[in-house]
Amino acid sequence: MSTAAAPAPQSGRTITTNIPARLDRLPWSRWHWSIVIGLGTVWILDGLEVTVVGNIAGRLSEPGSGLSISSGQVTGVAAALYVAGACVGALFWGRLTDRFGRKKLFMITLAVYLAATALTAVSTEAWWFFLFRFLTGFGIGGEYAAINSAIDELIPANYRGRVDLVINGSFWLGAVGGSLLSILALNTDVLPAGVGWRLTFALGAVLALVILLVRRHVPESPRWLLIHGRDGEAEEIVTGIERRVRAEKGEALAEPEGELEIHQRKSVTFTEIARTVFGRYRKRAVLGFSLFIGQAFLYNAITFGFGAILTKFFDVPADHTGYYFAVIAVGNFCGPLLLGHLFDTVGRRVMISSTYLLSGLLLFGTAWLFDRGSLGAGTLTACWCAVLFFASAGASSAYLTVSEIFPMETRAMSIALFYALGTAAGGISGPLLFADLTSTGKVGDTVLAFQIGAGLMCAAGLVAVFLAVNAERRSLEDIARPLTAAAGRARTAARPADGPQGPSAPPAAGRT
């Protein structure tokens, strides 16, 4: 346990603690499942939101919908505002998450999402719809920083990779639900034109409320508490977790190995964050940018013109494209689900680079078959499933990567920065580029769209070959030593780094 325990927050003290080692040595338990359910299910809402809006755009623009808006405004202006809200929200809430704590922010950001999506459901004017699409994105963007930070800091090192991948991949469960839900919402024999779309948004608010109630029981990150002078609270939380796990397993827990000496402080300046991310860890910054840009463009190459490609080239009715999207969404979720454990066993560098390269090469192959006229609607969808099976695992690993390769004091802000960059590239640059290519109805233009996405994905995979960090089964403090760690006194039991980049930051390894 910590050698210094304070009843009230203090800073400026130097303490020695084994709390990170105690969290990392825990076996998997029901308590960890509660963390996954309480924090991870929000990505299902994100997938639901994005998919529903795209699929019900046609219904919203029809007379009787109760909203005077065009289909182009829904998929153009409203979609862009949602993306802009997510980018701004990630950066705004990310900074507050590092400063005020994970729990406070993951409660606030979900409440913002809940309120905004509920108010979207009662829109009567286009400006109202646009405003609350922006605020919905604003809440979701903040969730990415707060949730990924909390998950990585609460999940044991041996399971962190697979858990993070599956949670980020659960976006596609929401996409499946959104596709099927939109089919119901578009059916005027079941629901009136002005009611179905409102109920889909209202359902999102109800699900968010349920998650909010479950999330109340998720504790603050003990790692964050330690650094911010609240080690007494951290000790109390970890002792309670150990008690529950011990009672469930019916046996004594393994002894924690390793200690960390830190100098407590309440905040880190933007200058320190910038110097850390772009100075000390500039190679890791290049890696993060590459991974996010690659996956953003690959996904836009396929999904942005998804419906148009099926209708223009294969005469699939517009109200049937949701079935095809549900199929590729299932393929997307299966990737992280089935490959996730390999990121903890085979290793980060091998799995990140291979999933990026494989998905890029498969998309090149799909483009070649499409150009030859060898594909139909079903076989093209099957090819997309194969591409996205690997791409989804790779894209999820991008979030995992940026959440674990930078020091804890900058973690949420780092996630926010790279998320905002990837989202902006995918939601702004991507649509501007791919809209022109996929809307022409020319085979060569669509082939070019596929090739651009595939090329950037392969390029990111090659960057990962040389710059990916071997973070599997290592404590976060060993991967990137906290800025508050006392020089020369950080000791963990995690295995040392290897590969071209060598140990991350000044070495913090060695058994006590």
C-alpha cells in the first residue's frame, strides 16, 4: 500500500506506492465486468446515432415528418456538425478529464449526450435539429477521452489490449442496431412518418439513462487520485476492489511486485503536455497520427459511398441497403472480438501492423475485382466484410495505442487530440474527397476511392512496423513513466520494452 495516506487532497508531497502493481496483478473478475458494462457500452450508442441518422435521412425530408429539412442537410450539414461537435468535445472534455478526474467527466459527458439526443427527438425546426446534433457529438467526443482513460487505468495489464479493442469495437453493435432500427422507423405501416425517427432518438436517450445509472458505481481511477494528492482515496478504492475479488475467487491474491515513487501535483500545463507528446515522444506521436489517418480514410472509402455504390452499380433499393450495412457491421465487430486476445499474446507491434496491412491489401484486391466487373452486391459486401474484419481490429488498436503510450498526466488529452484529428480527417476531408468519387457513377472513380483508402492504411501499417510500442502485458507506468514520477525511483514488475524503440522514457523497470 502507499506509505503516505492523506484524508484530504494534498499536493507537493512525494509518496511511494504499489497501487498500480496491485491493480495490474488482479485476476479477471465480476468487478472487471462491471467496469466493461458501465463504461464500454457507450460506444454502442455512438454506433446507433451515426447509423440511424444516415439511414433515416430520406424519411426526415419527406412531407409529414414534422421537420422542414432536406435529405442533403441531414447527411451534410447535420453530419458535419455532429463531427465538429465530437472534435471540439474531445479536446474540451479531454483537458478537463486530466485535470478534474475520470469519473466526474464520464458522468458529465454522458449526461450531455443524453440531454442532447432527447432534445433532438423533439425537433420542430431545422436549426434546432442542427444545434442538438452538434451537442450530441460534443458529449460523445468527450466520452472517448474520459472512458478510454478510465478503462486503461482500471483493467489489469494482462487483459488491457483485448478489453480495449472489444469495447471500441462495440460501436458496430450499435451500428447493427441502428441499421435494423432504421428499417422499422422507415416503415410507415408500423409507425407514422413523423413518429418513427423521433422514437429512434428517444431510445438513445433511454439507453444512455440506463448506462448513467450503472456508471454511478464505477470508481475514480486510483492512478489519477495518486497523482493528484488523494492517495488515501486511492488506497480505499483498491482495498475494496481486492476484497471483492478475493471473496469471489476464494483464495489469496498474488503479491504485487514493484513500487512507484511520485511527486504529487494538481495539474499539468499545456506546455508540458505539448513538450511531452511532440518532444519526448515524437515518434509515438507520428505513430498515433498515422494510425488514425489510415483508418479514417479506409473507412470513408467504403462507408461514405456505401449506399450509393449499391444502388448505382447493383440496383439495390435504397430501403434495403440497411440489411447490407448490418452484415458488414457484424464483420466489423467480429474483428476485435476474435482477434483482440492476440494483441495481448502475440503482441502489439505484430498485430497492429498486420491488421492495417492486411485490410489495406484486401481493399486493393476488392478494388481490382470491382474494376473487372467480377462482383455483385452480395460478393462486394462479402469483400467489405473481409476488409473490415481486420480494419476494425486495427482501428480499435489505434485508440488503445494512444491511450497507453503517453504518460498518465497527458493520457486523456492525448486520446482527445488524436481522436479529434482522426474524426476531422474522416468526417471532413474524407467526405469531401470520396463524395465526388463515389457519386459520379463511374467505376474508375470508385476504384480510385478504394485505392486511396487502401494505400493510406498500408502506409500506416508500415509505420507501425517500425514505431509501434511493445506494450502488451506491461504496466502503464512502465510503457510511459508518469511526469510526476521521482527520477530514478520508479520500480515496476512489468517486463522491459524491446524492439527498435527500446524502453519507453527513462527505464522504470526492475523488481524490488
